[in-house]
Amino acid sequence: MDLLSAQFLGYEPVHIEELIGKKGKNQGSMRDVELEKIKEYAAEDADITFQLKQVFVPLLKEKEVQPVFDNVENPLVRVLTDMEFEGVKIDVDFLKQYSKELETEAKRCEESVYAQAGVRFNLASPKQLGEVLFEKLQLDPKAKKTKTGQYATGEDVLLKLANQHKIVDDILGFRELTKLKSTYVDALPEMINPKTGRVHTSYAQAVAVTGRLSSNNPNLQNIPIRTARGREIRKAFVPREEGRVLLSADYSQIELRIVAAISGDPNMCEAFRQHKDIHTATASKVYNVPENEVTKEMRYKAKSVNFGIIYGQGAFGLADNLGISRTEAKEIIDNYKKEFPNIQRYMDEQVNFAKENGYVQTLAGRKRWLKDINSSNFTVRGYAERNAINSPIQGTAADMIKLAMIKIHNEMKTASWQSKMILQVHDELVFDAVPGEVDKLKELIIRCMTTAMPLPHEVPVEAEVGMGGNWLEAH
DNA sequence: TCTCTGCTCAC
DNA sequence: CAAGTGAGCAGAGAC
């Protein structure tokens, strides 16, 4: 859904691009298909449900997904429409000020790079940067190239050169600062709808193949949080009015809980049932030490393995990721498989199921078709096999939060609350709340998120909620 | 002006 | 060969 289609659900039409007098740069094809279809069927005065089925059924492939359509996607349309319509307030003054700071800092990094390189060039061009680093400065005689023959200058490549030349810090600094400035700090104020004074994202319901939502114009699902400078940007996401607060609720380790539950692995299920720190518990098993003797490094490595499992990562990837030898990586993975035997079995089962049936599915019955699963090409087949492992996990998490959103939205609507659900970021929901409703809202959110879709083997689902004067504080 | 590429942000 | 799902920016080059 997007804001435009709101008019067919009884809202006044608000079209961001028209109001700003500027066309969106990246008009997703789904959005256009959706709009055309809706216009077409609206002209025939057809029922909205029917209209949307015309849109989604061909995309999600036939009737077998009907339960997912009827129980999840169709009810979710109204929820997303409301969220898009409500939008989120942005503190423009804060961003304007921050933009200047980023500009100054970026300039300093840039000048420092030119001074150290002994030439001036366009630092924002990976092509030019590669030539400077690997031809003029000769930082790595075995420098990797991209498929188009340029030198690769991605973050991972540069980090490996960091102890060789001080220039690397300034290059990475420049990259971080200009990324933040161009993608968020300068772009967001431009996206404010003059009528509402807020930014209204569009959620795409049928773009991500796993069943996740995606967000665009602007994308509010990739607002920085990892670095200190990036995190600042979240301070600009504020309640719509004086006196209101932002509330943020996160699922805790939802994908790992889903792995545990659908694989039925006894050790991992038990760790969750006992409310243990899952990465510490994993490290304890893998390294065969008591939990109180798990070191930071052991936990860090176990965490990496846990995430790798979700993606179908192998020893090579783990070694690369952790900067350890492939022998050590293989040892860790072998131990992991031994301690959590059902996880390996689950992965094999998913791949075999896909090979026989041509698809895999989530707990709610959402399917992902994998046409390459029996390919004779190793690379192509390997990719499909990792999809077979990952999709049910990522997709089940998507099913769960969507069901929670529907329940929360229904209850808020029925009781005519003034607080609004405004954002979804895969495992997080954000609310713009009035103070008088905060307590009951917190209760509602936690209750719905944790019970919307109970997991097998009594694996508990947990969610945390925070509150504050901006998105950063709410975390 | 459009499209592709490389890169980087999120979960 | 080697880690899943997305969106958006600037550069580079085709037209």
C-alpha cells in the first residue's frame, strides 16, 4: 500500500510527490502495479478486498497462500495505510545544524586524504580512490578487483589496510560522514509533507520475497544506529506534538527463537525457556565451559555463529567475518552442530523439502518458491539452498510481527485511542503516544507481540518496550 | 536523462 | 564458490 491508495479506504488523498512538486526518484514497480490495479477496479466500484486480491494473488502465486492472504496480508492493508497516513515528525532544525557539523568534519577528512595521498581527486569516486590507493600508493600488490575490473574499495577491504597507512581512517571517516549527510540528514527534511508537517513512508507489502515489508520514499527501515554519529539522527525523530512521547517495542532475538522452535533443538529451546543470554549459552556449549567462564571473545564468536546459521553461512564466511583461520572456524561450527544437532537436521530438511517440492514455507504457511534449488550450477544451487534455510526463519518472523500489528491496531482502533502506531522496522514497532495512554499501550503492545503467534516447544517470545522524547531515547 | 555499479545504511 | 532481506546515494557512462 502507499499513501495514494488511502483515498480508496475513505481518507483524503495526500500525495507526497505532488505536494512537494517533485517526483520520487525510485518509483518501485510494485507501487505502480498496485496503483493501476486499484484505479482499475475502483472504477468498477468493486469491493476493496477484491481489488487487492487482484494485486496480490498473481504476485504471491496462487491459492495456496490464501490463509496468509486472508489472515495476514489483507487485514494488514488497513494497518499500513493508517501508519503511512499518520507519518512521523522530524526535527528539522536539529538536522540542519547536524548537517553543518557533518559537512565540516567531512571536509577535514577529505583534505587530510588529499594531503596524505599527495594528489587531489574525487574521493567520492570508488574508481578514482582505487587507483590512488593501489597504483599511486601501492598499498596492496594483490588488491582485489570488482567484476568490472575496478579496484574494490569497500569497507572490509579498507579495514584490512588500516594498520598499513593512516589514510584509511580518513577515507572511512569521509565515507561515513557523507553517507549520513546525503542519505539521511539532508534528504529527510526534503521529504516532509507540507500539509501534515511529517514524513510519510510507503510500505511495500509484496516486494521482499520472504514476506518482510520494505519501506521507501523515504526508507525509514534503515535509519542509522550502529555508530555514534549515525545514532544522532534518531534524535530527529520526535513525537508529533508537545507532551506526546515515542514508544518503541522490540522483539528479543526473534529469529533465533524461531530457529530453536521450528528445529525443535532441545538445547537451544531449553536455553530460551530458561531465559538465558543465548550467545553466552551457545558459547558455553561450543567451548564446553560453564556459562560463568565464557569470555567476551567466546561470546562474540558464538554470536557470530548464531547469526551465520540463520543465513546458511559456512566455515569460509565465518573465518572471514571473525578474522580467524578456517580451521578454527570449522572447529567451532563442528562443535556447534554437535551441541545443537537438530539445527543441522532442520537445515538439511529445509533443503530436501525444497528439492522435492520447489518451495519452502513459514509457520503461517507463506511460501517461497526456489526454482534454482535443483540447478546443476554449484553457485546458483548454493544460493537457493541458503534461501531454503533462511526464508522460513526470516518469513516466520515477518508473519509474527504482522499478526501482532493487526491485533494492536484493532484494539487501538476499537477503543478509539489517540496514540498511533507509526513505524515498523522488521522486529520493532514505534508508536507516537499520548501520556495518558502510555501504561495501557505498553501492556497492549507487549501482550500482542508476545502472543500473536505462539512458537512450538514452548519457546517463549519476548519483547521489550522503551519510551522517550525521541526515537533514540525510546530504544 | 536513464541505467548500472559500488558502496553502506538497517534488520 | 564461500552470509539472508531490503533502499538510496554519487559516480560513470550510454544515449
